[in-house]
Amino acid sequence: MTFLLAVLTALLLLPASGRATAPDETAAGNLSPASLPVRGLAIEAPKPAGLDAFLHFIEDDLAPAGFNLLILRVDWNYAYECHPELRDPDPLSRNDVKRIVALCRRSGIRLVPQINLLGHQSWATQTHALLRAYPQFDETPSVKTENYTSWPNADGLYCKSYCPLHPEVHDVVFPLVDELCDAFEADAFHAGMDEVFYIGMDECPRCHGRDKAELFAGEVTCIHDHLAEKGRQLMIWGDRLLDGRTTGLGEWEASYNDTWRAVDLIPKDVFICDWHYERADLTGIYFATKGFPVAECGYRNPAVCRQQIRDMVRFRQQTTPETAALLQGYIHTIWSGADSFLRRYNAMKAGQDPTDSGRRPYDADRDDVRALMEVMAAFTERDTD
Ligand SMILES: [Zn+2]
């Protein structure tokens, strides 16, 4: 009887006609962040040595705070069977991943793995695994990462890209995507695709002279269609789809290299992660009115993160049910290594100094820890206003 009651209750709570939310969740008066369909965290996957601490973090912190989405940047930190040459040293094993999968399932958290595709194939002087093993995929082979000094530089080098028109690149990349999604038992995959500065470059014999928006859209669509064959959704960062010159948004946060017109060229079920770290920009509405499911994404400014959550709740309340259903929620981002972040997070939680002498340059002392704690508090509050 109890079971039957539970089933009936669950059926009654199911959204109508496949929409992400029931209409009454966006009704006036419901200003609770807990009503957001997506309450997420995007963070680097731990190394095997940090896995236990990471599992504790999911179980003891994320789940109780109501997170229901975890995007893990795995990249080359997995023991790929299809391309072992692309494994980082000491990668996560399949069994390691299965421990994360089991815990997230138990905790009601949707798990989405990420590999940076197209852009972010290098960082500063380091070229990452794909272009190390397959230098023929490099969009700008004349640019040498070992010569990188700082930004700006004569090469315009921020991160390298692979050439989306190389005839063999997807033969390498898609088996990796499939193997990772299978291991994570995932119904969605995050392909990154942010901050692509090198695209349609003059030196590339395939891309030279082509429309950059069409090149970007072509790659998004190609990945989308591959995932769709197995019923999986594509998630990407939104910056390449925003017009930097018109909006005044920065060169990283929006596109100054003409990719932004791709917003009208890609499938409408691509999930857009709309990141803004310095201000709570209102571009989530732009994506939703274009027809995309979208989440706002914040990072290390607690007040901005709080505002983004508040805005998303209010947008959902103030728009039509059709638009509200696309305004999916908020995904917090952490950009330091998962292990170093958790050391600082746990220290601060215990009332200790979170300074980590081993931190990498992008770690932002205490601000990123404070911001996550602010988001956790917001998610567990009943009202934001
Ligand atoms: Zn090319």
C-alpha cells in the first residue's frame, strides 16, 4: 500500500507533456531556488588518490544541499580502452567511475562527464593529450605552445583548437566520448567548446576562408547528432554564441571572432551553460527566447552567484510556461583542481585557514570556497526575496 501510494504520488508529480517543470512550480509566489529543475556543480574530476574525499563531498555536502546535477571535467583523466595513448598518467579507472556513478544515482544526482572538444586543447605552455598524440589535428601547427609567455602575445595564443574539418578527428574523438558516457552511464555529455579563439584560421588548408559561425555550428551539430544516436543530450558553454561587440561582454565571455551567429544554426535541444563570473548578465533570457534550455553559471563572486540564482527563479516566475520551462536553473563552477579545491573547502568548513600552498595559479584563495557555500545556502533556502 505504501509502495502504491508512493507510485501514485510520483505519477501526480510528473511534469505534463514532457516539460521540464510542472506549471505550478513557476506560479507566482514560488520563489524557492529548490524549485529550479537544475541545481548543478561543474568541477574537475578528482584523481584516484582524491576519490574518497570527493565521494564524501558528494554525499555529505552536495546531496544534502539539494544539488541534482554534477558535471565532471574528465578530459584525459580516464583509463580509455579505445585510445590508451590519450590517458593522463594515473587516470581514473572504470571501477573508480562506477563508485561515483553508484553514489550519484543513490543521491538523485544526474552525472554528466565532460571532455573539452574543439577548443582548450592546450593551456599556456602545455599541449594536452589529443594534439600531442595527433599533431595533425592542430588548427594552428605553426604556433608553438612551448613559446607561450603570457596573454596577450603575438600568436594570439590562448588555447589551441583541433581542426573540426580534419577528416579523421571524429574517428578519434567520438569513441572517447562514447566510452566515457558508457562508463558514466550518462544521458548527457558536456563538450566544453568555450573560448575557441582559433577557428577558421588562415593557415589551415581546410578551414581557410570559411565562415567561422558555420564552422562552429557544424562542429556543435556534428557532436550533437552523434550523441543523439544514443539518446544523449549535448551541453556546451554559451560564450561562443554571444555577440561580444554588441553586448560589450569580454573576449572570453563572448565572441569577437564571429562565431556568435551560430546561435541560429545549431539544434535547439543543445543545453547552454551561460557563464558569467563578474556580473549577473541577463543572457539566459536571450538563449531561452532562442529556444534553448539554459542554466546560469557562476564562479567566485558570492553576490553574483546569489543574484544569478535569484534572477533565474524570478525569470521563471515572470515568463510564459514555455519560456520558463527552458530557464532550467543554476550551475556553479569550480576552476581549480578538484583535489586542491576540496582541501581548501574542507579546511574552511572546519574553521581553518583554507590557504593551500600547492594551489595552481587559477585558484582564487577563499573566494571560490565562499561562493560555493553561498550557493549551498541559497539552494536550501525556501525563498530568495
Ligand atoms: Zn581547420
